[in-house]
Amino acid sequence: MKEITKSAALIAAASGIVFGVLTPLSASAADASSGLKWGRCDGAGLDPRQQCATLKVPLDHARPDGPKIDLAVSRIPAEKPSARRGVLLLIPGGPGGSSLDDPSGKGQKLPQKVRNAYDLIGYAPRGNAPSTTTSCGLEHRDLALTASRPWPAPDGSVAGNMATARRMASACARNGGALMRHISTVDNAYDVDSIRAALGERKLSAWGVSYGTYVGAVYVQLFPGRTDRIVLDSNDNPDPVNPERAWVKITEVGVEDNFPEFAKWAATPGNPYRLSDTAAEVRPLFLRLAARLDREPLPWPGANPEELNGNVLRQSMLNSLYDPDDYPELAQLILAAQNGTALPAPQSPPDSVLQTMTAVGAATICNDAAWPRSTAVYEKGVEKSRAAYPLTAGMPRNAMLCAAWPWRPKQPPVRITDRGPSNILLVQDKRDVATPLSGALKLRNAFGHRAVMVTNNSTGHDAYLANGTSCGDATVSRFLATGERPRRDVYCR
């Protein structure tokens, strides 16, 4: 399963969000910076050099002397002390993801010069274990991705989705506790600065991925003077009204950008999971199968829900388009459904993990910005989306549980602007289902002269050191290691 989730003293200004009577972050961060006590990390398969610590941060950053929560932080020190520049914070995606193990994981893919120069820092954002956690206590059926990211009924109706939204939002309000109200992107940005202060660093560098690009963008907007070298990878549209709703909506474009690549792969001679003789036949084949499963679902024991219906197939398609390495999973599912053979064993994290991921994702998305509460708004959007983008069947404009969220946002989303140092490098794949290029360009434009963008002629989510290009990887690595950044935007073929 993939990733797709303040205070009244915050006020909107023409240049973005500014802080009024809110206690300056430097004060609250200073309270947290009495020193981290590093020790052994729990978990298997970690680099023996990785250390972990717990940081106390305010539950509500507007009340720095109020209740505190725990943030779990990890590090692997710079490998060449004489070349050390500072810290590189690994900002995870999601919302609902964690980078606590990343210094031992993807951090070790960084070139030696980068690992020599930086302490690699990971953390579990608020709400995620082993930081202070939260949960909505959802029913098992509501832990399915097709519930938290709901698809309309086969006839386009959203009535069932609105009922699910009310049920799930009520559970979050009932079971989430005080933390549920204080999980948002601005809260996460404040936590990042608390980590910086606790590490004793005047500035930090960062590598943010997916939702982490939005956290990074908000951080550099709120605390521009505390940033060094910032890499934002697979970039979200920083919509100044409703960012997360814009991210979900643009999925319809992301699928259209990416499905042709799957179709070419699925029609390649010699492919053991070949679906058709030509790429042009794959799309209608998929649409016919999804429509058949809408009418006649297949039993799928162990899955959630325990059937392969049209929307579960569509969600499986969306999951597989994140990474071309996952194409075989989708093709095997399609072939089994077509041929009436045993469906592949379903794969999903344990319910306990899904409870936290779903709660943190919901809190972030719903607390960041207000979603419409009218069924008619979603009905109209779904109708238009289904007509223009059949592959996604209206899901990107459908109602999530935010349509029934019991709280209103405490302030508007942070507006990203070109005010601040020119120390940001964006890296983006041309075909990215989750964070499409068209949305990434909006972040590039919002930053103006502050940023330069590397676009890879590549397919997949997560560009740097994953699904990008050697040209793009080299450009990002050089920037992190030396500070050298292209003078203008770069296209890597």
C-alpha cells in the first residue's frame, strides 16, 4: 500500500502567513533544546551507527508552556567529521509517513561526499509511533484505502461516501484525543524547527519527499533564515486555498500521464504478464474489466474489503502506477480476474499500523484546510471527472472524511512566495502519478527566484536516487555536497 493527510494567532497577510502574538518559535524551540540523549534504536535491520532520542515539543506551539508530546528522532553522524557541514533532515511523505529509519535506509544511498558532510536525521512526525500517537479507533472496513480515499459508487453516487465520511470523522473526534486537533502541516513545520534547535544547529538542510515537499515548503516560508540547502523531491501543488484537495484532484491527471507507460509495458513481447498485443488495447481492456467487476465482484479472502470489485481494481491500478517496478502486481491481478484463477495474496500493513497512518493522514488533510460539506459539490465534481477521466471514475473529486470533519481549520494554508534565500532545488519526474508535473510547476512558480527545478524525463514517484535519471541524481548530489546549483531550470533526458 502506498502513501497518499495552529493557532488563532496566525493571520493571513498578502505575503503569506505571518506570526502575530504567537510566541516566537525560537522561544519554544529553545525550551526543547536542553540536549538530546542519544541511545540505541529499537527495531531490526538498522545500521548499528544509528542512534535515537526523544524530544519534547509543545502539543500546541501557540502555548509553548502547555502540555508536551514526544517526538522520536534518529541520526547517523557525518562520516567525515573534518568535512561536516551540518545536518540533513529527511522529511517523510504521507501525510502519515515516518523517516525514523531512513538514516539507515535511503540515507545510505546518498553519495559518500554527502554522507561525509551531514548528520543524517530522521524522525517520526507527531501522531506516528514511537512519537506520541493518535488513533481514530476505526472499524476494520474503514481502514481500507478505498474508504479513506473513497471511490464513487458504480453509478456515480456519492451518498455512501458521505455516510462513510460522517462515520469516520465521528470516530476521529471521539477517539483521537487532544493531539488529533494539533496535527497539521504548520504543526509539522514547527516540529522541524524544534528538531533543528534541539540539535544545536543554526540552520538545517533538508530532503523532503512527496508530502514532505509541502512540509519543507511551509518551513522555508515560515523560517527562511534557518535554512541551508533544501531539496524538494516529487513536489506537491502548494494551493493557497486547499492544498490537499488539489493534490487528490490532480490524481486524475497523474493517472492519464502514467497509464500509457503501463500500457506499453503490458503489451511488450516476451513479458510474462503481457495483457494484449498492442498498447492501445490495454486501456479499453482495463475499463471493461473494471465495469464487469462493478457488476460482478470476485471473492478475495483476506483483503479489505474481501472482494475484488471495480473500485478495488482501480485503487490497485493507482497504487501500481507509483513505481514501474510494481507493474507486474497490477498485471497479475488483471490476468487472474480475467481468467478466473486464484487472485494474488492481498498485502497490507497490520491494522494497528493502518490505524495510526489513517488518523495522522486524516488529521493533517482535514486540519490544513476546510473541505466543502455539501453533497451537491461532490456530485457535480464527480460527474465532470468521470466524463473526462474514465480511468479514475470520479474519485479525485469525491468526498473524503474531511467533508464531515468536526473542526474548522485554525487559519488559512500558508501561502508560498518568493521571499527568502535562493537555496531550494526541486527535482521532479515528468510522469508521476501522485505528484504530477503540472502541480509541481505551481510550486516552482510560487518560489520564483528562490528555486531551480530539475525535471527528469522519467516515470514514477520519488525522483532522487529512485525513479529519476542519472543526470538528475548527479545534479541533486552536487548541490547537497558542494552547494553548486544550476543557474536555471534543467531538463534531464
